[in-house]
Amino acid sequence: MAKSIISIMEYVVRPATRKELEVMIEWAAKEGWNPGLHDGDALYSIDNKGFLLGFLDGKPIASISAVAYNDNFGFIGFYIAKPEHRSKGYGYKIWNAAMKYLSTQNVALDGVVAQQENYKKSGFKLAHRHIRYEGHGSDEKLKEDLHLKPLSKIDINSIYKYDKKIFLFDRKSFLNLWIQQPASLAIGYIRDKKLMGYGMVRKCRSGYKVGPLFADSKEIAKTLFERMRAFVGKDGLIYLDVPEPNKKAMALAKEYNMKPMFETARMYTKEIPKAPLHKVFGVTTFEVG
């Protein structure tokens, strides 16, 4: 009788290199999450130890991001296992590694609704829903608006301060790279020498995504969004991720005949931060908040 051969496969979870992050982004694209074409550098700058890959016999089969903004706040994303390796415990192991890495933080995520109950079992509490809307750009000829300026022409410290008041946590390194992506438009709204809103729209695998779109009022958000639609053009698709509690943001999407595509559940492990959601007309990303 021939001897049976026992294969012992080794599963190792470790931080991804910058180059390996592109593997995670490609997997996200295959899942239909539509990442930006040039997101990698900005994402990696948040926390270069917070992007994890699971390797089975040296080959990547699972991923998760667990970026720490500081000792108090972290964000989970990119939670993916290759289809042929699902339901085998590999995803659960990389999940545990991520949660261990963020053991001191209030951890947030934007999870698909179908997984909401599973996240609750891991200690997450529902804060609100985010709705992704799809629409078209515009070929409308817009008049010059002296309130609008490229973010490259605005004092970067004022952008940092405005962003932190809404996002609540410092993300200077991320913003430095995020707002300078190729194939993007990053603009701010200035009135009386004060920044009162800013937004970014970038090229993705399909169409363009807005994120963030922060503004002190719906009127300012609309002014920024119209400029983004013109940048995209009438033949291009544009996506906007809206927090459901911001009814004015929901109304803005409907005003431009945008259609809801899907929703996510924003959840936290600890207290729900008191962010000014009435100023959030577009979430930055579902991967890092």
C-alpha cells in the first residue's frame, strides 16, 4: 500500500508592503468596490503597519486593513478572502489579528448590511447607514465662482483644521497625498477668507467617486458638487456616499437624479463619535473612513 502524503500548509498573517497593498486594492476591485486608480500612497501613509495580508504557503489569500489614526481610533476595511479559500477559517484569523492590532482603539467600519449581525457579535454597534448614489456628470458651462479655489492654492493648515473638525481625527499625512492624486479635482470654498467647505472627486475603476465632500451648508456642498460634475463630464459616472442622517445630503443626491446603489452599516466598538454629520455630504472612503 502506498504511503499517504500529508501536506501541512502554513498560514501567516503579516503587514503588507506598499507594493502588496496593490494586491488588496485589486481584490477590492474584483469585489465590485470600485477603488480609485491612485489611492494606494495616501492610504498607506495613514499607517504602514495597518494593512494585513494572510499568506498560505507563501501566497496571499486574505486581506484586511486595520489602520490606527492614533491610540484612540482605528478603522477596518479591505476584509476579503479569495473565493476558493472562504469558510475555512483564514478570514477569521486575519480578522482576529486586525482586532488585536487595534486593541486600544475605538474601531469603526463600513460593513455590508448582510454582515451586520456578525459584526455585532464582535462587539460593534450600529451608528447609521451610508448610501452610495450613482449619477452622471454634466456638460453645463458654469460661471466663474470666486469663492472656489483649488486646494493647492489654499493654506494646507486651514484644510487640516477644517477636516479635523468634521472627521474628528488628524489625518494630515493622508490628506497631503489624497488631494494631489492624478485624474482628480480637489477644490475648496472660501468666504471672508474662511474655508467653509471642500471636496475631492477622483477617477476610479468605473467612473469617478466624490470623497470627501464636507461643507457648512447644502448650498456650499451643491456649489462644490456642481463643479465636480462638470469635471467628470456628461458621459461620465459619478458616485457619492452619503450618511443617511444628513437629510440635506440625501436631498442633494436626489436633486441630481442620482440612484441608490447599495448601503453600508457604519459601526463602532465603543462610543459613537459626535461627528457633525450635517456637514458630511460625501464620505471620504468606505475603506478608511
